[in-house]
Amino acid sequence: MSCVLAIENLSLQLGGRRVLEDVSLTLQSGEVTALIGRSGSGKSMTALAIMGLAPGDAHISGAIKLDDVDLLKMDQKSLCAVRGAKVGMVFQEPMTALNPLHTIAAQVAEVFLTHENTSREDAYNKARNTLTRVGLDPNIIPHDRFPHQLSGGQRQRAVIAMAIAMKPKVLIADEPTTALDVTTQAHILDLLRHLAKVEGMALLLITHDLAVVSNIADNIAVIKDGSIIDYGHADRFYSREADSRSREYLPARVVRNKRKLCEETVLSTQNIICEYAQRPHSLLSRPTKFRAVENVSFELKKGENLGLVGESGCGKSTLAQALLGLVPLADGGIALAKEKFPTKDAAAMRRLRRKIQIVFQDPYSSFNPRQHIIDIIAEPFHLHDQKLSAYEKRSRVCALLQSVGLSENDADKYPHQFSGGQRQRIATARALATEPDIIVLDEATSALDVVSRNRILALLEKLSEERGVSLLLITHDLSVIRDIADRVMIMRAGRIIETGQTRAIFEAPREPYTKALIEAAPAIKWRDTGSGEEYV
């Protein structure tokens, strides 16, 4: 194995603040190096610096050498030739990396048209093969779909297809499995492992998922406050020899108090159906409808934590949007505290929406990029006619920021100044602003590091116990469900196929699909015991 990329004493200063300091890493062909750390520690900025995509006002020193050529000394034209062809990157938030006006096939084909002297037809054929390679079967997910027509996990796979299209020497994957369900995650990890081990690609994996790291990484670097504090072979990290400073990044289970659930129902659905119109295949064919949610019925009790698990595209997010009246129902009904959704009465709907809030899967796309954080979090106050003085507004926003582990100094920043995990916490703070009865969390902890994840789960558990807030937890992370859910529903192809108490589902699932989901979930492989036991 040979060194493909060498980062030497990389430092980056932005707005008078040192974001990276003396970062040194080497990426070998055929090896996977994992870069882990808390949100805002400098992981993504390291990746952007390698790609030459650091903010224009950043002051950078050190060297980033690709085959002994310093990327920091290249002009933009030379860097454009390197990006995609020699160094590929999978960005953390797929919706911001994809063009909403082009189909996914067109966007992957553009990579071939940019870097190869090829025909448009050949580029599209290669694009379709690449999309199929990452699990987007054209018989199930047509390649002429636009990004907004895909689930979060499907968009992530499309971004991965763009990154690996030219089979680059170095692949930087910034949280590539964050939005993926466990079975798709296993497929993507197998693909990334194949790219490294068989095709000789050097992979820099940026992630907060320690189970994923233990199953794929050869080397691990821990970054804190912009500096590498621990760097070495993965075997040492997952053993008793791990640096004491790195131990805080290992997962810890959220301790729950046993409690008796209230019998009061705060949310109920009765045979709800949601449909989407599909593009006709030709001018002569009739438009068809895709049924995303089919005959779903369930009840949510006051103070209950109800989990919803399923693969990407099974209808979880569509169901969440239907519960908030954001997508129309083709049939069925929804009731909040026995009060039916008045879908044709805007004023009544606004009143009910105060009782149910959502934390979306992709936090950046749910923010106005031109607003300060204080205005984003305070927006529900205005929408629900709460007249607050400037002092009251700032006080309440600062309290919400602190409750999710952020500083009151963050109130005057913009969304782009935060990492993905920090934006997820801001979205959680906004959801808490109206003091709702129900919070729908659509992959709300997916972008969080272990420390932040545990803090958010502990906060949600506290809200549930003290205020009787009910939680609908939509996630692919089974460890979150096991930690905090009282009951769990398993969804497949728009239907609820199994439901029950969390412990009973995990210990004795009735459906083969449920069993396959549980078995596909990654588990930390502890090197000193050799047991490979699951850390939960």
C-alpha cells in the first residue's frame, strides 16, 4: 500500500477563529481512515479544505499533497480537474449537494460529461449503471426522478453515485450513512469496503457512528477543537488501550426510569392513505399514482415514546408530514386529542399545529439561510400570535439553545455557520418553542455525534416524563429506539406490518422483515474481548 494523500500541519483560520490547527493525516490506497469527533470539531472543514472548498475568506497554511502535488498551491482550474476525477466527496446533506432542477441520472451523467470525452448517450448509460450499483434499482426507483421525489436515504445514495462515478483515488465520505436505514447502510458499507479493499481507493470516512467505524476502519483519528488528539490503528481504539481522551466518544446507553404510561390518547389515525402523482412514461400514457402510505392506523398516548422504523422510501417521512397536514390525505382520518383535523379550515389547522411540532430529517433545508438563529427559533412565537418584547424573545431563545447544548452566543449566527449536527440541535430547539403536546422526530438524532445524541435523548426523555410530551420517533437507528421508545411500529412499503412493546419486538420479532432489520444493524466489535457484542 502506498500513500495517496498526505495532510501536513494543516491549519485554517476563519473570521479570526482557528478552526483547524496542525492537522496531519495520511491516507493509504486500499485503507479506510475514520475521522471522528463532536459536531463542530472540524471534521467537515478538514474535508472541505482537501477539496479546495473552504470559505473564500479562510486563511490556510500547511500542505495537502495528492501524489506529492500540493493541492493548496493549485489554481481553481486545476482543482476542478482534480475534483470528481481524482478526489470524490460524499457531502453530509444530500439535498444541498443535488440540483433540484435536474434528474438524478442527469446529475450523475454530468460527471462523465465533465471529465470524459464521451457522448451524451454513453454518459447516461454509465450514470444508470452507477446508480444501480449503489442500490437504486431502476425497476423500483426510476432514474428520471428529481431529488424532491426521493426519500432522504435515496438522495444519499444518488450523491454517493456522483462521488464514485469516476472511480477516484481518494474518496471523502462525510457522514455517508447518516440518512440510511440499516439494510441500505450495510449495502453502502459493503460498497465502500469494496472500493477500498478491491479497487484500491483511499477512503476518508467522517462519521459519528462508532459501530460503523468498528466494522470498516483500518485507522482512526479523533479530532477535538480543530486538533487531532488521538490517531492510530482501529484495534487500539476499540480496546482497553484507547486514549482516555477518546473514551468520551464511545457510546453510552441513556438510562430510563420505569414508568406507567397514561391511557389518554393524544393522537390517533384511522386507515390513512397518502398518494403521489407519478410522471407518465410517455405522452400517450395516463398519469398514475404512487401510494406512499396505505391504511395506517395507530394511537399515541400522552407521554408515550412511539418508534417508527423501516427502510428508506417505505413511507415514514410521508406519514410524518401527513400528521402535520403538510401532505393531503387520499383517505382516512387523523385526530389530535379526539379532535379531527380540520383540513379545510386554515385557522383551526394553525391552532392544532401548535400542539404538534416536527424536527425534519434535513435541518438545513428547513431553515431560511438569510435569517439569524434567533429569528428562526422565534418564528413559532410570531406564527402563533405570541407578542413578546425583544428582551423576552431573546431570553426564551437563549434558554432553548442552552437546553439543546448550544450557547446563547449562537443566537446571532446564520445556519451556514454551524455543522450538520449543530443545525439538528437548532431544529430541535425550534420544535420545543411552542411547548407542544407531540413532537415528531424525523431522524432527529441522525446527524449528531455520540455525546450530543445522548444529550438530546436525555432532554427528550425529560420532556416526556416531566411535561407529558409524546414523541413519535422516526428513525433507522435501532439503538435510539431501544434506548427511548416504549413501543415500536415496523413499516414496509407504506404499511405497518408489526407493532408492539419495544423489548418484545427486539427479543422475539414475529415478521421475518423485522428480524432482518434487527440483524442488519451494525454492532461495535470490541478488539480486546473478541466477542463482537452489541454495545447498547
